[in-house]
Amino acid sequence: MESVLFNIASYWDWDAKSLLLFAAVFFLTTDYLINFHPASFPPGPRPFPIVGSLFSVDHSRTHESMMQLAGKYGDVYSMRMGKVWVVVLNGFKNFKEALVNHGQSLVERPVLPMIYELNSGMGIIGSNGNLWRQQRRFALSTLRNFGLGKRSLEPVILNEFTYCLKDFQSLNGKPYNPRLIINNAVSNVICSMVFGHRYEYSNERFRKLISYFETSLQIQISLWSWFYNSFPLLMRYLPGPHYTLRHIFDDITAFIREELKEHKQNWDPLVQRDYIDCYLNEIQMSEVQANNTFSEENLVFCVLDLFVAGTETTTSTLLWAFLYMAQHPEIQAKVQAEIDEMIGQSRPPSLEDRVNVPYTDAVIHEVQRMGNTVPLSLPHFTNQEIELGGYTIPKGITVIPNLTSVLYDKNEWETPFTFNPGHFLNKEGKFVKPAAFLPFSAGKRLCPGEGLAKMELFLFFTSFMQHFTFSMPPGTKPDMNFNFSIVLSPHKYNICATPH
């Protein structure tokens, strides 16, 4: 009996070893096949099993790590992030060639499981195909009707500044973190176009809502998100920040659904007060059309996209502007002198003033360049094979255009790592915009809110400079470090706004 048990145990031991050996061979073979690419594929760091090249970059400053890797592998290189292959583009030349010359081949976004599980591929930013084309076209045409990129929106922005002005004046030059006030103001400009009204800064629910945006964008580009998007079947059952992201999405969409409910109760197809009214009208008119993508659920996610895209980038840029003015008081003084001379103190600035204040305009653009608010742009996805930088990139590859490498390209900027408004001025002191200034990206996925952002940045910044001088609290220096996210924002700081 003992000999029988011994034989069974020996057999089981041998079988377990064989199983482990088979599993190891299968695993290594599968990993090799995943890693295999033709010689024409861009080179890159050697991926490890399972994690790939995830730990080849510092995820607290991914954009800078990707620029450093370009020094070793070239401006076009590949990485395997988990099980997802990506090609990283660096430099203005490659950025333009990809997004402009190959724009149709890179018009799609990759489907990211972490986000797709929340929005089912709806909205504007991450959608694809006919859905994206219809929603983008409708959003652009509708928001233009409500003043996007037009002077008719100017009074809305200037009126919102009056609320900022009261809050800043009430501080009497005392140190204060300006983020909440700026975030409220910028968000309210979007609210006026989307909801048809603004929210008081004291509205706790509104303040909570817009505070979510920063956290949401940090989670979506974190190391965890790379793992989640590579192994969603496993990761969705583990505890982690994806539950926080779901909670954020649920709260924001519930807020939007309440607005939608109120609009439907008072909706008149003949009276279109805002984006939601127009969208409800479009749902009714399009319901019998083939390939119709208009629905109340899609409306919710389109509004969410408009809020996130139209709030965080402009807010962060203005926060960077205050810091750069505090860091460079001589530049701030020159801006204020130009505004005093060309606009004065008796009236608010106007978009028509832009041509008369070239130095101020140059400073705003340099803040955008140095602030680098969307450091990696947004990912693209090849819908067919393309040739780029001497390499072949197959269909089905995620492409990351490293926008940081464009805004800091040594071949395009005289002093790429130094704050220098001269980048945007010619010898006569007139404003010029270099071709490499692409903070809103390029090609078919160019940011649809570019016109609004330009208006807000000019009117808000010029108005603040007209009324205040910004400086750091005594004994402190400007902290120019950043919080890495889809949108790059400065560390939380306090600043003094002294009446000018």
C-alpha cells in the first residue's frame, strides 16, 4: 500500500513539474509573440514580461521621462505599457507629420477600458467614428451660436470677472489660494453656454463638482490606469482608484441629469436658451434618421466632456500665469505699464485691445508654452498602417504625441526652458506666433474649445493685471513644480493680490 501511495505521489510531483514547465514555456512564447515586431517598427526599451516598459518612466513626470527616452531611442520610439503597445512622438517635426500629414490615419482614439466602462464610448473627447463626427460638429456649431470665439461672449466673461474681482478685493492683499475662485469663474463661463445660467461661488455642490475634475484627470493617467487598461478583467475586481473614478463620474453625471430634467420641464423647441435646449431639439429632429447618435445619455457625457475640457486647462493656465508674474516682477510691471497706456483704468479690456498690447499677448502665450497644460496631448490610434520618421507603424497602435517636446523643442525655441515673452515678439516688438506653438494640439482632433480658451485667457489675465499686482507671501518663493496629470497644474500655493 505504501509503495502505491509513493508511486502516486511521485507521479503527481512529476505531473505538477510538467504543468509548471508547460505554463512557463507557454507564457514566455506568448510574451515573445506579443513583443515581436518587424525591424521597421520603432525601437524602444526592452519590455519585461507582464509589465512591459511600465517602469521605464517616472509616472510622476511621464512627459519628461518620455523626452529623456527620446535621447536614447530617437524621437519616434515604441514602448509596451502593460500589454498595450504605444509609439511615442517627440519634436515639432514628428508631431506635425503625424497629426497633420497623417491626420486621417490617426483620427481615432484608443478605447480605454477604465473610461469605456463609465461612458460606453459616448461624448466628444474619447468617442470615435460617426458618433464622434456628429457630436463634434454639433457641439462646435451650437456653441458658436452662443458666442464661442465671437465677441458676443465677451460680456459673459467680463461679467464673471466682476465676481472674481469682489472676492480678490475682499482679501485686502492677504495670502490666498486662488484655485477655487478661478475654477469657479472659468466653469461658470461654460455653465452660461451649456446650462444657460451661472452658479454662485458659495454653492457647495457646484464647488464639490468642479473639485472632482483635477482628481479624475490624475487617476486617468496614473500607473494604475495603465495596468487597468491592460488587464481590465483582473483589475476591475481589485480595490483601487477606479472606484474613486466611478464615484466621481456618478456624482458629476447625476448633477448634469438634474439640469437636464429641469430643462425638459421648461423646454420649448422654439426657444433655445443654451446647449442642452439645442441638443434636446436635435434629439427630436434626428430620431428618424439613420446612424443617429443623439440621445439623452450621450448628451450627459457630451456636457461632461465640455466641462472638463473647458475648465481645467484654462484654470491651470491662469494659475501658472499668477506664479510666473510673481516670479518675474519686471515682466509683470511691463505688462501693467502697457495695459495702463493702451487700455487705462476707466474701462474693462476688450478683445479688440489685443492688437494694441503685443507684449501682454506675448506673455499670455509664453505662459501657455511654459505652463504646458496638456503635456502628452491626448492619445491617438492608427486606423491603418503609416510611415513615420522612417519607421512603419501598424494599424491598431496607440500613438502618444508628446506635446511637451514640441513646446520645449530646442530647434524651435531660442530659450526653450526659460520664461521668455520674446519668443512671441519680432524685432519691431510686434506679436508673432511660431509654428511650434501648438498647446491645443493639431489636426482633426484639434481642441474644439480653442476659441473659448483664447478669449478667456486674454480677458481674464488682462483684467487681473489691470487691477492687481501678484507677489508671493513674505519669506516664500514661487514653487514652479507641477502635479502630473492629463492637465498639468502647479502645486497648491498661496499668493498676494495687491490692488494695482
